Amino acid sequence: MTLAISAFLRKALLADAFVSGAAAILMTAGAGLLGPLLDLPAALLFWAGLALIPFVAMLLVLARREAASRLLLLDIVLVNALWVVASFTIIGLGLVAPNTLGMLFIIAQALAVALFAALQLSALRSASVAA
């Protein structure tokens, strides 16, 4: 099923692309500086930032379209939800031991991503079928 991309969904996709793009640049280019500051492995920050680049590209492509596959749009929500789960899981399982600033960094970005997922899901629920 193909859904029309509403103005609300377009704005949610673009906001996600902007914030995710900024995070990708920050984490990829600044991994060496952020790692010691946050007590997080620089490699984790670098690769997480690098993984965001194709996601951001997909968000930008979708935001420019008039319609898109419902499944593809749901995949965006799912990827965001998985990012949130992974963020809290690495803390909960003790896979990383960040300092307070690092903990705030992980939690803040996870909550921002959760907000984007919620906004996108809300927009999808009210989206109309494309003609």
C-alpha cells in the first residue's frame, strides 16, 4: 500500500534527518574527542555515527517524495525504535560504562529518537492512501 506523505510526516522525517545528520557528523568526526569526554568507546561512537549516514539519506529521499510504501515508512519507525532499545540495552547490560555526561548523552539521544518514532507513527496512522 502506498501512502501520501503529509506535511506533518514530511516535517517529522526532515527533523529526524536533521538531528540524525548532526549526530552522525558529531559522532563520526568527533569520536576521538567525545570518547574520553563521555567515557564511551570512540569506536562505538564512530561506527554508530557512520551507520546513521545511509539512514539520513533515506529520510531525505522519502521527505522529498509525494508518496511512499507504507512498509518502508514503518521501517523508519522500526529502525528508530530499535535504536532506542539498543541505546538503553547497552547501558542496562553494562556493555558500556559511561560517566554521567556519557549517560546523559545516551539517554538524551535515545529520547529524541523515541520522539521521532512517535511523531512518525502518529503521522502514519493518519496518512491517506495515495491515488
